[in-house]
Amino acid sequence: MAKCYSDCPPIPPLHPSRRTPPQSHASPHAIRRQLASFVLQCSRSCASPLLEPKNLPDEFPAAAVPAAAPPMPDAAPKLGISNKFIRGLCGDPQTEQLAFECYRRALLQPGFLPEKKTANALTVQLLRAKQWSSLELLVGDFRAYGVLPEKRTCARLVACCIRARRFALAEAVLGVLLEAKKVAPAATAFAAAMLAYNKLHMYRNTVLLYGQARVARLPLNADAYRAAMAACGELGEPDMVASLFSLYRSQKWYPTDTSTETYAIVCDAFGKAGRAMDALRCLREMEADGLSPNAAIYSSVVGALADAREKAAAEDLYHEAWDNKMLGDPDMFLKLTVMHVEAGVVEETVEVAKDMRQIGLRVTDCILSTIINGFVKRRGLKPAIRAYDKLVFIGCEPGQVTYAMVINVYCRLGRSDRAEAVFSEMIGRGFDKCVVAYGSMISMYGKIRRASEAMKMLAMMKQKGCEPNVFVYNSLLDMHGRLGNAKQAEKLWKEMARRKVRPDRISYTAIILANNRAGELERCMELYQEFRETGAKVDKAMAGLMAGVFSKRSRFNELIELLKDMNGTKLDRRLYMSVLRSLRDAGLEVHVKWLQSNFTFVEEKT
């Protein structure tokens, strides 16, 4: 099996430092030698099985006549089939399907030689009809008779073969062009092939073709260099991109109309590699060469600077792009938002949203939720609500994630009226399958002991086709546990089992609490045993419950085992005193001394 790119040997850097800017003064000969070394390693370690020589035909098959082809015109054989006659068939939609059969018959005539125009017309016709087997025969004739189509047709042939996954045929065409020493058609075809491979994300093949072209000393055009740089950038080789860019700039035809696109590729490659300052230097070089950056380049470099947390440089370039009206990428605005949140200046995130609205961009739900979450973490709950109100006021439309986050904030603030209003708005806009929002509402109702509303919310959740998770069930179990409603808690517990929702420690604590308050002590011990069989660790809440259960049932052996499992843990004062009284009432003075010597307690916070 062919190796993937990650299995390739590491590529040695072309310069002493990875921070080397793209204006390196290395000689073109040295750069070419280093590029050749890189391509050689790719060809040895990363060759695609589709491009292996064993998959290429050594010899094209002999002539064959399609069985289903219509009959030939009677006049053609009598007069002799000429190149002009074949081209005439290609030019008529009613007879073009006869052209290749006629051409194959003409090859049997003494002295017949296909002309360049004939090869060109046949290639175009067969490509249009996607007759790949006939094209294989025709490419064999290219080699046998030394005739080739026009260079644009050669490029189109190679690109179409690659798009159709006819890689062996594409390689055969390129091989014929190199054998014929047709420099201009070969250079154009190689460039087309490299661009086609990039569209299929077969970047290693692009690099290999670049190496073949350099070995053949083909005068590569701007498209070929751009394709090679894009491939190296996608493969995570920014040093290779810089070296290719130096060769690109050394060409006589530089700069061209496509140079701006080339700079975009280079800046993007540096940005993805985390070399944001190199991307910025590349942009400044572009301006020094008399070229103006476009919106894509500005967005790429600003985003790279934001990712690198180069706050000052990112903001300066952002304002420059704003003045030049070159902003329009939502991903770049998201990166700026994240940068401001991590820098602690969350107020600037609202300004970013205002800028997006001013230039007519929609503030995405991802950006809005990032802003709200940033305010919650950096400023608190109430400032987060004020920021949300500002965002809605300037025309931002929340999505499901933002709605769920705002509902959670209102629930934590105890503002059930506002939480209900936002929840109704969210449902009205079609976001009716958000588990987080339902869970927040159910948890809020549970804390304020509105059991009926919580159960109605659960029913609504199921009606909308939204499956409750363990968080939702834990909130309901905790609510019924605090209310001492063991029957309803057990009903939910069975529902969890039926829906295959696996309970966690909080689930067991809540169901044991409900049964404890209902006086179902045997059921509490049964659930506790089930919990211990899961291998989970007992926390203070669970220990406090079970210490009371064991004390009430005079199960002091289990109580001592529970305490041993918690050895070294500081108990709260109420649990400590409850266990101490239980042991003293049972006359277990030895265990009382053991408790006093091995455990301490902490005062409960009021």
C-alpha cells in the first residue's frame, strides 16, 4: 500500500530559520536544488498507486472498430478518406460519432498520415463524448505518428482525464508531450494537470508533477507555480512555499495579472503554519511591488495575526482594511472576537459585531455565543445580559446556541419570567430541539419547586422529538428528591432505563435522597449497592445520605466501611456529628475514637 503524506520523511528546511521571510536572497540554482530534493523525497515515499509505472500502459492497444457504430458513408472508401473529410465529420453533430471509426479506417490506407488539425478535432470530439477507450487509442497514435493537438487541447485533455479519475491516461499524455519535446504544449499541459490535481486535493501528485517539469526544464507559467505553492501550503510546508515564491518572483513575466492570487496563496500558507508575521511581511512586499491586497488577503492575514494573538498588529491591519473597504469574511471576524475575549477586552467584541452589521454582514450564531460566553466568564451574568440586549438592538439575530446560553444565564440569575420569554421566542423561531435549553428550564423549575411546569417541559421536549439526556433527568430526580416524591422519582428512574440513559453519581444521589425522605430505607441500600457495583467513587453528598441511612437501620458495619472508603476526607460538621452520635448511641466507643482520630470536619459555609 502506498504511504500517506504523514509517513513521508521530514522535509529539511530550505533556510536556517523557519522565520525566514519570503524575500530570501538565496540563488535560484540553490533553491532549485532544494526543491528537487523535496520532490525526490515525495516521489520515493509518497507516490500515489494510481501513478505507479506499472499502472501505465507500455503500449496502447491496436485499432478496434466500435461494434455499435453506424455504417460509413458509401462514398468515403471509394474516394479515399482524407484528413479534411474526417474533420468534416467532427464538425457535424449528426456525423461526429462516425469520425473516429473513419479515422481508424484511414490509418489502413497507404500513405495516410494524421494532421495536427485532425488530431485536435478528434480529441475535442472524443472528450465531448467521454469516449475514454477511443482516447487511449488516439494518444497511442500521437506517439506513433508524432502528431499532437493544439496546446490548449492538450491541456484540456489532461485536465479532463484527471477530473474523470483517468490518471494513467493523463500521465500517458504528459509522457507523449515530453517525448515529442514540445515545450510549449508540455508546459501548458503540466500546469493544467497540477491545477486539476489540486481540485481533487491530491496535493502530493501536484508536487511530483512540478518535479517532473523542473527535471524536463519546462518553462512553467504562473498557473503552474501557483498550483505548486498551493499544494505545498496544504501539505504544511511553508518553507517550500517561500522557496517557490522566490522562483516565481524571479521570472521575467512577474508581476502578472494573477500575482494577487499568488500572494493570497502565500499569505494563507504562512497563516496556517502559524507564521503570522511572515504573512504580514508578504503583504507589505506585495504593496512595495505595486500590487494592492484584496479582501481575501486582508482577511487571511488579519485572521492569522488574531490566531497568533498579535493583538496590536491585528487591530492595525484590521483598521487599514476597514478604511480600504476590504472586509467581508465572517471567519476573520470570529477570530478577532476570540482574540478580544482571550485578551480580556470583551467590550470590543460588541464593536466587532457593530462593524459587521455596518458593512451588511450577518453576525453568525457562533460569534454571538462567543461574545455572550466571554462576558459571562470575564464580566459576570448581568453584564452578559446587557451585552445581549445591545446585540439584539443593533439587529443581530440569535441562533440556537446563543438562545440556550441566554436562557441559562437568566435561570442562574433566578429570572424565570425572562427565561420563559426568551425560551418562547426561541421555540417561535423554530429552534425547538435544543436539549441544553430544555435542560436549563427544567433545572430552573426544579430549583424553584415548580414541579408541574418542569414535567410539562419534559412532555413538550418529548413531543418535539428531542431526547432527554442524563442532565435533564438529574434535574427532575433532584427536584422530586427534595420534595420527597419517591414514586415520581422511581417512575423517572424506570423511564431512564427504558430509554437507555445511563445514570451517573448525581442520578443515584437524587434517587436515594427521594427514597430516604419517603422512608424507603431498604430501597436506598439497594440503590447504593447498585451504585457501588458501577465502580464509581462516593462523594460527600452520597456519604452523608448513606451515613444517615445506615445509622437509622443500625447497619454500623456498612457505616464503618463507608467511612473507611472516605479515609482522609474532611467531612462537613453535620455529617461528622451525625455519625458520632450514632456510634455513641450504639455504644461503639472504639469506633468513636477511631472516627475522632482519623477524620476532621470543616464548618459549613453560611
